[in-house]
Amino acid sequence: MADLILRGISKEFGGGVRAVDSVDLTFANGELTALLGPSGCGKTTLLRMIAGLDTPTGGRILLGGEDITDVPAHARRFGMVFQSFALFPHLNVEDNVAYALAIAGMDKARRRNRARELLDLVQLADYASRRIGELSGGQRQRVAIARALAQEPRIFLLDEPMSALDAKLREDMQVELRLLQQKLGITTIVVTHDQREAMTMADRIVVMSAGRTEQVGPPQEIYNRPASRFVASFIGKANFLDGTVRDGAVETAGGVLHLDNPAPFRNGAPVSLACRPEATHVSTRSRQAGNEIAAHVTFIRDIGPNREVFLDAGNMPLICEMRGSESDDLAVGAAVFAHLPPEALLVFPGDQTGTAP
Amino acid sequence: MTVTGYTVSDGPDTGRAAPSLDWQQAGKLSGRIVFALLVTGLALIPFALVFAISFGQKIEGADWHWAFVVENYSRFFVGIAWPESVSFLYSQKLFYSFYYAAIAACLAVALAFPFTYLMTRQSRKLQAVWLVFLLSTVSLSEVFVVMGWDVLLSNRSGLPMLFRESGATAWLKETGWFQVLRDAGLANPRNVKFKTSTLATVVTMAYLVWPYAVILLYPALSRIDNSMIEAAQTMGAKPVTVIRTVVLPSVRIPIIGATLLLFVFLLGTYVTVTVFAAPAQQTLTISIYEAIRGATLNAPFGAAQAVVLLVTAGLCLLASGGLARWAEQRR
């Protein structure tokens, strides 16, 4: 199967609202890509245009060189799983799965066999004759996946497929869906606002904001080398410190912080520094090694094996994530030093006000 | 525990909970009594009265008196001269009652379905405008609607005149379709005619209840999950296939319900039938009115006809319900 290419795709609704703004993307064959972003960033609109359910107001959609921009949804052969699963309540599980095959005119015996195969694939072989109302949320999701796969789609699209599931089931299904996608090798696009979900499943993440792509890359690259303050704030947590550049270092309210590579900004330029909580170290004693900010503990939160220590560094809130055993000597109100290693500091232009909601 | 003069118990206070329970029970009981009184007063007593009168006896040249005779029913089913001769006149009227009502109800729902479906695809604002318009048309009485259709279908000023003046009648004669219309009772030797005809009767009846059909179908169609329609599209279904395989099955119960409701409602149509139906094809409703208030003045016989109409309609509804359940189980 060929790559799916979006060239300058835009979508403008009435009143001049631009939901998607000149998006250029290539979805490689067999890859799972997550469209990630906050509500209203245009990710679902983009997916719907790919599916043919919405028409772009600008740009072209190409599949293997063929321009499919004006091809209606029913002629694209793209399988789609909807947020609400959109199963047909008047049909049983098997008939739901076999719907696309019945529409295509396949004879009853063959489509029944194919439906059984797909139900077996999603581990619902014993549920073929059940009504949709008799299924749990997880089972419904599996039926929706099997149904979307029945027509052997050229592209597999999923619109927030886990949002209706509880937290535990969601994590299980993320792994299952990823394994299924790898088994079938089908080009897949998942829309999600959950960065953990995107990190778990995707080969590549497209971070979107205000109708535009902010960054495209593998999960680890997005996490470790965010391209903007928005991406740093949306993917995982980060401590942000505003300051100005002074001879390659950054002057903040807590003191001068040095970076591994001097900040590529002119002196006096306003910048934002970001440091991941797990890279921020807290100690009751100063290391005397620079890049330290005096603070006091305001709150301690246990999150499984780790702890999050919330600090106040002169009206600058900081979070540090550390192993539970390393934080035994910390208590609320204790005076501490937050160490932000130069290699862990990311610097962004100070006029990037965008942060994730 | 005492809080500023009030005693708040830490445990359950059964002594005070009991009266509130009694009040709840009393409330439920009084609700049931009111319901029973309403059903009795509004449905059972009038029906019992009609049922009792149907066994009464007509006094020739005068009123009627209470009795227990079955001659009104035998007259309905086999005619007044039975056993010397048999007449199915009233069974025929009963048939026409059901014939017109069934066709008109199906026609109204069939026309209302695509309209309502397309309406629910519009913006909320436009839907509200349509609904207000439809509700306002419901306020038109049957007399008013029939008057309009009477003008529209009249031979001198309505559609037949338009047919003649526009040359459509001549074209129909040339192409041979005129004879087809004549065979169907929709033309006289000179021009097309719609009065009196089954077509005019049924179309006017369907028009009468069409707004009700839209209003009955609207809630179900507006609640259809749009993602189901889109899901069907992504699985290869064209718009017509989506309606056939997703929309229609999703609202089959409201469709059946609306059809049955309109059917029962149309059984009582009076003005439309008197204006548009041929005298030999008039319904039981006309005959009932004539017996009770009209020319024949035979209240017991009118009551017997009403009872037969009601019981037959009830049996029809039961049969339809059974048929729907049977079809559901076969799915």
C-alpha cells in the first residue's frame, strides 16, 4: 500500500474560523501515526477530511499518487472507528462486522466466515449473536475495530477510540490495538488528546495546535526535544522559568542558569527555560555546583513508586519527580535547593506564550 | 447530638421516618385512584354506554328504548332482511373505513419520512422554523383543509381546468393515457376529474395527518447518532443505502407507531369522505353519524356500528403489534 500525503490541507468554517490551516503531512505505509493536541486544535477535522466525511477548503489529499480529495467517503475504502463506536443497535455483533461486506455484495456464507475470522482476531468469537446493548465498552470497541477492518481498508482511522473506556481498560486496549496494527501492517491514524496514549501506540506523533502542526516526530524525540514551549508543556510535564539571555546563560528570578550549549539568542533577549520534573533534582543541601535555585517544599504527592515534590522558588512553581526512597528527608515547608542540570534545560523564545491547556 | 435546640439523631429514626413513608404511599395510592377515575370517566363509561345502547331497540317513527336485542349487530353483518336475503352493505363501509385510513396513514408517513429526515439534517434554527410552521398548520380544521382541496380538485376551477387549458388533457388523449385514467375512475369523457375518487379521498386524508406524521417522526430521526450514518458511509454505503440499512431500521418502531396512530385517527375522518368519496364507497363514520344525528335516526344501530368499528380497530392494532414482534424475533 502507498503513502498517504496531505498537501496544504485547510478547512475553514463559516465566519472565517480556520479549523485546519495549511497542513502538510505524509503518513508512511504501515506506520501508526497519532494526531495529538488539545480540544479544538483541528485533529478530528483533519481526520474527517482524510476519511472523506468533510471536504477541505484548500489543499489536496493523495494516496499513492492518486488524488482522492474529491472522492466521497463511501468510495475511499478507509475503515474508521468513531469516538462513540457508532455500532448499529438494530444488528447483532456478527451483522455489524459483516455490514461492509453485505454492502459490497458478498454472499452470506463468505461474509459470515469473514466476520467470524475478524471476531476471532479481536477475541470476540463467542459473541457473534449478541446484541450491541449486551456488550461492555471494551467489547463494543473491539466490535467497532473488527467492523472497520472487514473491508480490508486502505487506511485505518480511529477518532479518540479509547475516550469511552475506563483508565485500566484503556491502557490494555492501547497495547492490544498496537499489537493488532503491527500484525496487520496497516497504515493507521489515531486521533487522541491523551499524550500517554499517543506515546504508547504511535510510531510517529503529530502535535497540533490551533489548526497547525507544531511538531512531527517519533515519541521519544517529541518528548526529549520538543520544538516549542507548547509541545514541551503538552507532552508530559515541564518546569518553565522565564528569564533573559546573558552571555549564553539565562538570568532568571532564581539566579543564573547555564546551558550545555549556549542559548542561541542575543544578550537581553527574553527566553523561557524548560526542565522535565524527572530531570530536576531536589536536595536539602546545596551541591555548590551552580544551576541551583533556593526553594521550599509546598506539597508532596505519591504517584506509585515515585513522588512528586512541589516547590515554591520565590513565586516560581517547580515540580520535581523522584523515587520515593530519595525523598524521605523532605517534608512540607522544608528549605531545599532545586538543581536543574545544564544538559536537561531546553530554551525557547520568550515570546512563545502558548502553553497547553 | 444537639444543635441549637434541634435534636439530630446519629442513628435511623424510625419513629419519624414512618409517617413520611405513609405519605409517600398515600401519594402513590391517590395517583392511582386519579388515574383509575380518569380512565373510567373518559374511556370506560362512554364505551359502556355506547355498548349498552347498541343492544337497544328502535321504535319505528319514534325514538328508541333500552332492551337487549342483537338485531343491530345482525343488521350490520348480514343486513336487515336476513334470513330472507343477505346484505354486506355495512361490512363494505367498514372495509372502506379501513381501506382509506390504511392507505392515507401509510402515504402520510411515507411522505413525512424523507421530509423529516432532511429537516433533521438542517441547522437547529431552520428546524425550529419548520416545526413552528407545521404546528401552525395542525391548527387548521378538517373543514378548512377539505375546502381548500375541494377548490383545488373541482372540475371547473381546479386541477382539471388546468389540465384542459394547458393542453395536458389533449396530450393524455393523444398518448392513450387518458383511457388509463378513465379506467381508474379519474377521468370523464371530456376531461380528467378527481371528484369523486379514491385518489382525492386518500390524498386529502394523507394531507390532513401529514404534519402529525412529521411531528411524530421528528424526535426519533433527530436523535439518530450522526456517526452511525458516517460509519456506514466509510464502509461503502451510498446515501440511499445508508437510509435503507441504517436510518430506516433505527426508526422502524416510531414509524410503525406513527402509522398505527394516524390509521386510528383517520378511521374517524368525516368531512373528507363526504366530499371526496363516491356515495357507494363511503365509510362507516358517515353511516354512524347518519344513524345518530342524521337522516335515519337509529341510535342503537349507530352505537352497534361504532362498537364494531372500535373492536375491529382494536383487533387490527393487536394484530399489527403481534406482527411487529414476530418480525423483530425473526431478525
